[in-house]
Amino acid sequence: MQFRHPYHPYFGQAQLPANQTGYPIQGLEPYGTYPLKRTDQSVPMGHQQEMGHTHGHGGATTCVDGHTHLHPGVTGTPIQTENGHVHKIYGYTTFDDGHIHSYEAYTSPPIQLPNGFHTHYAEIRTTENGGHTHIIKGFTEPSKS
């Protein structure tokens, strides 16, 4: 599938690897799933981070019950897996319609872009609040590793 990066049209289209739509965190209902295989199984999930780059992310959730939320944030540092590094992506949405939502997941492995940059894709279902959830999906800001 071809996706155009929503924030940097300069980078053009990137090829999203098949079946790599998101890495759900245990306890949150995932919208898309893909098995996260760490290179070191002795380290608990979320603790095997290395120093390194991060990615900005932001945008709007899907519209549910007549409103959307924004989700500005920065990913965690890289976590090495068998398929390349991923990032933990988590945070809180903006306060809209009298409530907020939280979200937590892992990005896809890196998607290469021109000039040594890469991005990641994530598709996340927020926690339920106000009787509903929202979907967050899109690419992180490009970064060099």
C-alpha cells in the first residue's frame, strides 16, 4: 500500500510494509495488531530502550459523537526488534466534549525515506471515555537515526 506522508510532502510516498500497522500495548484494545518480537526476550517490554532519536507526532483522531481530539507528542527512543527498531507512542488527547482519552502502542518498524530519513506508521485505538473510543493513525515526523 502506498501512503503519502501527511506532514512532509517533500518526502513523497513511502512503502508501508505489509501487516505492520501497529504494535498494541497489553491492556488496550488494538485497532491493528502485529506481533512485537524483541531481540532480547530477557528484558521486559518497555525497558529495552536505547539512547537515540525520537519522532514528533500529531494530528486529529477520528470523529466520533460529533467531535475529534488532537494528539500532540513525541515518541520514546528506539527499541530494537527482529524487524528493525520501533518506538513506544503514548500520551493523552486534548480536552474536547468534556473529556480526554489516553493512548499507548508501538510504531511499525522504520519506513525508509530519501536522504537518510525514515518514518514510522502507527494505528491506535484510544481508551474509552464518554462511552466511545477514537482511532489515531498516521506517520511520525521524519528523523535520521
